[in-house]
Amino acid sequence: MRSLRPILLGILLLPATLPSTVCAEDEVVDRSIAIVNHHVITETELIDESKDIIKQLSTKKEITLPPLNEIYSQVLEHLILKTAQEDLAEQYGIRIRDEEINERLTLVAKQNGLSLTEMRDLMEKQDPDSFIATRNAVKTELTLEELRNQEVVARIRVTPEEVKHFVQRKLGLNNEQRVRYHLQHMLIALPDTPTPEQIAQVKAKANGIWQQLTLGEDNFSQLAIRYSADAKALEGGVLGWVGLVEGPTLLEDTVLQLGENETSKPVQSPLGFHILRLLGRDVEKISANAVPADIETQAMKILRNQKGNQLYEQWLRRVRDEAFVKILAPEYQRD
């Protein structure tokens, strides 16, 4: 399942300069742009949240940045989901102890070759408020992780039959070689309980996006940021290098049929319509006895991850659908 890895220090230590198109936004007068339940999201919050994301995207060669408003729309959706989850966590009485926050911060510091004290001093030299802000962000991360553990992780079930089938499939695919695929992905999401009319509308939208891609009118990463409801949307839909059996079974046949730099037609799942692009393929020959001794343990881990991802996306969609959301700034409304 998607995990929140402690990368906050890396974000905060990136160069302070932003593209000039972003810096100009600092002068925007603050205003309310969305209501989520009883909370208000302001334009300042949106722009502040977007800055770090734009910094990260700007460092990735494979991603072409779309217009700022399209990034803002996707980031606003992220803030809406986060706020709705925070409300649920408050309703459930989830509390995070100071010791848990310090433990996570210490891990972040260690990954950057620092002690916690050294990290705090370094951050406060750059910005006196940065360590407090990071501590609050870590508290939010831990709160949402605990909420997901209660709502999603505890409900994952993998049967012995599923493990057996997975092992057989893995051995069949990796008999003489190990193949990994560099993929981009976007999800054009369906509502939680879609009507036939809604399915037809979303399918038409997905087909329209696919046509733009095949005609070369738009960049995949830009369209993923603009339209995708997948967890990797704000990374341009880049999944990185994955083994075939590590991804959803539904999409295996689609990946196998793709040539390098080829884009798939939309593939329907319970979540919506998926579009995949194969960026590259890496083949490694393996010996006949290269099957790991703990293959069933690995199979269980991968299957739990697959099921967890699907359950998490379904749960997020329900959280979003059940929250009261009103977007007050139409220019930030996601397509």
C-alpha cells in the first residue's frame, strides 16, 4: 500500500528559488477557495502546499510541468482528501504521542546523516518556523497512517489459494528471465457506486484523453496531473520500475502487449479506467534454481500490498463522496 515515507527534510533542503511563475503568486490576497465539512481551505494554503510539489516535479526530467492552475487543481483535491481524513481521525479519537513524532523525526534526521538536534538547528537557521511546521506535518502523517491502519490495513485478507496461484504465476513468468517494466499510469476514476450513465461518461472521458495521447497533442505527465485520480498523479503518473506480478493482475495482459513508449487503450476496473504507458523494459536472465526460499512469504506481502492499494483507493473515494465539499473558486475545480 502506498506509504508515507519520511522525506520532509529532503523537501525542505531543496533550493529556495521557485520558477518565476510561482513566486508571483506570493502576492495573491488570501481568500477561501473550498469548504470541507466545517473547515475552510484558503488560497495561501493551496499555494504553500503546491510549492514543495512543484520543486520536486521540476527536478524530474521525465515530467513536463503543466500550467500552474492544473497543478493547483490536483493539489486542492489532495488537500480536500487530507482534510476529510483528518476529520475522521478526530471523530475516531486518534491521538499521536510526542514520542511517536520524535521517533519519526529521528529517522528522517538519520537518513540525512544528522542527529535530531542537528537537523532542528539546520532547519531553524534556514527558517525559524520550519522545524515546528515539519513536526506538525509529521504528526498529521502519523495520524492519517493510524486512520488507514484502522480503516484499510485491518481489513486486508489473503487466502492460501491466492498465495498458491500467485506463486505459480510468478514461477511461470520468471522461469528463465526476470523482466521489470518502467511504467506511467493514470486512473480516470468512477464514483463509488456508478450508474450506467456515469460509467459511459467516464469511459468517454478516458477515450478522449487516450486520443490526445495517441495524436501527440499532450504529454502523458501533464494529463496525469490534470486528470488522474491515482496516488501518483502529482508525480506525472510515473510508477517507476515494477515487476509484472507486483502490479494489479487486471493490467498484466495490457502491459505485456505494449511496445516501448506505447500507450494502452483505457482498461476498465472497479476503480475506473486505467491508461498505461510503457517507458522501458529491463530483462535479466536468471538461473533455474533462482526461486527464493521464502517465495510464499514474498507472495503474501505482494498480495497484501495489491489488495491494500485497491481497498485504500476505494476507501478514499468513499471518504471524498461522504464529505461535504464545496469549491468556491471555479478556476481550481478539477476537470
